[in-house]
Amino acid sequence: MPNSIKTQCGTPGYVAPEILKGVLYGVQADMWSLGVITYILLGGYPPFIEDNQKNLFRKIRQGDYEFHPQYWGNVSKDAKELISSMLTVDPSKRITAEGALNSSWMTSGASVLSSRDLGINLQEFKKFNAKRKFKGAVKATIALNKMRMFTGAGGGPAAATKVGHAVAKKRTSLVAQSDMAAELAKLALEEGDDSE
């Protein structure tokens, strides 16, 4: 049943424009997500990058991405055409799974693919992955600290009865979060260096 789903779901950077628009969608939304994944694997970074979700979704709805020459210079024209056909905003014009499997890039031989040097892209991918892990660790630390604050765990009383105590507790929590974030950043960068 084509275009029979209306539930808004998905990971923000991978979600198709039709999902954001709240219209019925189908398997073509998955082709969009595959385009994002292929872009990341070949370019080393996501096609849609924004610090705030509103701007990220605007870029996705408009299909506002580009192939930066410093990272895409060694990627074949066929690969970029396949990605572009997957990241087509109009789902009725987006390539199908069968079309993608039969594309020039997918059907080219291993010797053609292995002749491309994507070393700089691998470095970008490692940085992107380290940032992703760091952001996840920071969010987990903040969530843990908030849970501790609401449950009274971590050595404090079950409920703060005085404003001064609540402020001191919040300040202590923020200091602990920044210390933890600094340590996590250090670990993420070390992990990125070890994977080379």
C-alpha cells in the first residue's frame, strides 16, 4: 500500500521531507534515509547539518545540501547522481529501490570503486562519529543529573525545602556536568585518534 503511513517518526537528520510535512508517505521515505546514509558513508559527514532542529528541518524540506569539493572531489559522478536521486524532495520523483540497485554506481565493478581514494572522507567520518558520541554522552549525563535531582539521589535530601539549598544543588550539578562533559570530550577525541 503506497503512501499509507502518516505517523511522524524517525531520527531528525535522516527523516524524509514528506514525514516533516505530515502527509501520507510510503517506502520512498526509506529511500531518502538511504540517501542520507550513503552521503555520510561517502562524504564523511551528514548532508543536513544545523545546530537547531527548526533550521535542520527547513533544510531537509527544501533538500538544501551540497557536495563540497574538498570532500567530494574523489567521489564519482555516478555516486553523486545516485545520492541526488535518493535525496529528491518530491517522493514521486525519488529513485526507487530497484532503480538504485540498477544505477550505474551500484553496478560498476569493484576495480572502479577501489580506485577512489576517500582518505579525507574517512577522517571527516571519524570526527563526525566522535562528535555524535560526545553529544550522546553529554545528553546522558544531563539526564542522569536531572533524575538524581528529582529523586533526591546522590547524597542530598529527598526534597529541597529551602531556596538556598536548591540553588546550591543546581550549581553543584552544573559543575559536575561540565567536569563530566570535559572528561567525555577527552575520551571521545582519544577514541577518534585510536581508530586510525
